[in-house]
Amino acid sequence: MRRNMPALIASASALAVLLAGCTGESATSTGPAGGGTTKTAKDTLTLGMSADIQGWDPSNQPGYQGWAGEAVWDTLVKCDAFGKPEADIADKWSISEDNKSFTAHIREGMKFSDGTPVDSAAVEATFKYVSTHGGAQADYEGIKFDTPDPQNITITWPEPQPMIVTRICNPKVTTKAILDSGKVNDTPVGSGPYVLDTAGTTRGSVYAFTKNDQHWNAANYPYKKLVIKVIESETATVSALKTKQIDGALITPQSYNEITASGLKVRTMQGQTTRLLLTDHLGKKIPALGDVRVRRAINMVFDREAMVKNLYQGHGKPSYQIFRPGSDAYIEGLQDPYPFDVAKAKALMAEAGYEKGFALELPTMAGQNHEKLMPYVTQQLAQLNITVKQVPLSGANAIGDLLSGTYPVVLWQLGNFGQSLQDIDIVVRSSGYWNLMHQPDATVDKHWKQIVTGDEAQKKAAQQEINRYIIDQAWFAPMVNPDGFYAHSPDVTVDKVSDVEALTPKLRDFK
């Protein structure tokens, strides 16, 4: 499950039904708009989407399976898989040394789907809108703008922004007119690679798009039409893939063998880490957790290799740290700091004075593989005389209860960003909503200040120091990086996944 709060809540949305259809390709040669080498144009790309969008308000679009939004809107810059900026509306940009300001030059000649120019006024209106609408308003609080002309803009925050690129990448740029119209949720106005085909669209069921040949990067989007179908179930998804009603969709490990046996291709992604979050570092609620020896002992009772083999059917890798491989905080070549050793774990518990163990409540929730994970986790903790009581969470208050601090230890398949600063901000810092007990820590705060004020090399070094510290202090018990799967037709190429959360390909990844 993604970690961002709006997505956690949106995951409970009702799903719609599959609208059957066919896909196909036609071999015609066309010259791409905006220059570049000639490519072969393809007819239609049809994707399955497991949850409906909530309308066309650009401040309320999912990052997960967000292909509809990626089709119709551009952003000032795009973020790659590790949170680095790439060109989009802006063809040139710079960031101030104090990390407060982002200055961008808007490429010439861009237009929105209503024919109006993409200019600094539209960018300003969009960023003002997301500062008062949607789930990320706090990220844009107090921003100011300098727009000396239609092609240039500087966006400035009151305080340094270590994640300033992420803040810039997220807002989907539209016109001031649509934002002021009161009809922002009805029809999208954007400058993206596709335009919504309202005649072919049925909300809640199917969304159709036609290619914007005037898009600045049209050559990177080879399909003349895009169709997105909302599919209700895994069974329907697999059937639609096998019968060529759709060209691609996310699948679960349970469908992997059936899909591959059918000749379909599968792209593997690793955007999660199954872990115990041991957030009561000070022992305020569970005194035993205030002793690092207890937290280390908990790490030692899990056989990560066996978990991959038996609980994930080989679809994953053992995990010894919470950060994504390739991200700035990730420590290359790290050996398992807490190898599986029940006897040593018991000795640590005795040394800490907790050989008799303690009681622990672990919340459970649908969609987190708890039905397979919990029996093993409960069994292994019992070897340390830690008694687990499972507490099912459901309904509208489930996410709020989970993040409330009621449960200082949580077992979760938590996502990890390619930009590890986001993980540190959300999961490690005391203000982060996944740091469930919000307990302050001077060492983390010291390194975060280095991140805020330092250059790129200093930021990376500070992130790695935070990683080493939380490993040494056993703030987490990381277990497995489970595989995620995107299945697609052999006629479609997905040679990379640009998603910073590595949970699904971006629209620009389909070739």
C-alpha cells in the first residue's frame, strides 16, 4: 500500500465493472511532433485500472495507476524513478542555494487543449490552487511567485525545502479559467500527450483519449489512442489480459503463473518493504521497546530467506534496510546486521531483563497479506515470550486508527520511495505520520538539519548516516522486499518503470 495519506484513504473506494473491448495495432509511419526521428505509430493502448478516478480536479488525482492524469496534464517538471527532475513544461530550471526557490523557463509554443497558451500565469494559478485544495496543501503553504514575463516563473517557499523537486513535480498544470469556473471536476483542460474523448468515455467504466500530436514530446507516446478500463476484480483482469481485451494491468503473485503460462509478459517491481515498525523507541507505551536489545532481538527471530521462499513463493528478496536500492540513503553491500539466530535473540532479551516477554497488539487490515504473514510473525515472536493479540481494523476509521499511535508496533508492507528523503520525512522523522509515536530523536534531527542546509553530497551523506543510525538502533525489523507485477501484452514494451514508488509503470514507460 502506498504511504501517502490521500492514497491510503482512496484505496477504500468502490471499484467499477469491466467494459469489454478489443485492442490492436496498425503499422503506419508517422513523423513525431516536435522533431526527432521517425517512429512507427501504433493504434490503441488499452490499460486495466483497478480503481476509478474521482473526477478531473487536478489536485485530487491518484499517483498510483494515475494514467488518466498523466494523459491529459503536464507538470512543470517530471520526477524520474529516484526523484530527479526531467524536462516537461519547463525546458530549463534552477534551484536556489537555500532550497527555497525554483526558477523555471516555460518552453515556447505550448498550448492547452482549449487553445490557450501554457504560460507563467497558468503555472502560478495551478500552484495557488493546490495550496488550498487537495491533500497536499501543507506542502505549498506560504508560497510566493515572481512572473516577469509569460515564459519565466520563480516559486518561493518561506522555509527551505529539501524535497523542492518533488513539490514542483506533483501539481498538474491547467488554466486559471477552469480553476475559477467551478467546473474543475467535470472536464480536464491540460497540455498533456492526450486529450479526453468525451464521446468514448463513460465515467466509472471506461476513459478514452486521442493523441495530442502537438505535444512537445509526442514522439515518446507512440499510441494514437489510449483507453483505460476500470476492472473490478483480479479474475476479470486476468481474463481481460488473456483474451486481449486489455494490453496491461497490475496483477498479484497468485496470478503470476497463469499469466506467464499464457504467453504474456510481466514487469517485476520492488517498491515495498515488509517490516515491523517498532516506533516506541523511548518505551513510553511498551517499556521493553525502549531497550535497543529488545528491538534487536525482535529482528533476529525472523528468517528472511525462509519468508521469501514460503510466504512469498520466491517472489521477493530478503531486506535488511527500509530504503529502496539505488536511493541516496540506501547502503550498498550491507550485510544482514541481525542474522536469524533465535538463541542469541533470547540471550539479548534476558540481558535486557525481559526474558519473560510482554504482550503486544498488532493491527490487521485487508490487503496487507496479513493472513499469511501474521501466523509466522506471531509464532516467531512467541519464541521470545512476546504474546501477540491481533486487532482487526476496518471501515472508515481504519486508517486513522492505524496511524493514531494506539499501536506502537505495526506489521506492514510499506512502500519505499526512490527519493529516500521522502521516506525519512514520512517514516523516520518525529513529525512523519508513519512514525506512529512521534518521539523526538536528537540524532535524526541533527542529520535532517544537514539535509536542509547542505549541498547534494552532504545531503546524501546525511541520509546514509540516518540509515546507519536507525539500523543500529533497530527502529524497524525489515523482512522482505516483495515483488509487484505488471502484466502486459508481448506487443507492448515496458522497458523501465519511472514511478518514484515503483508500484506501476508510468504512461511514458509504454512503448
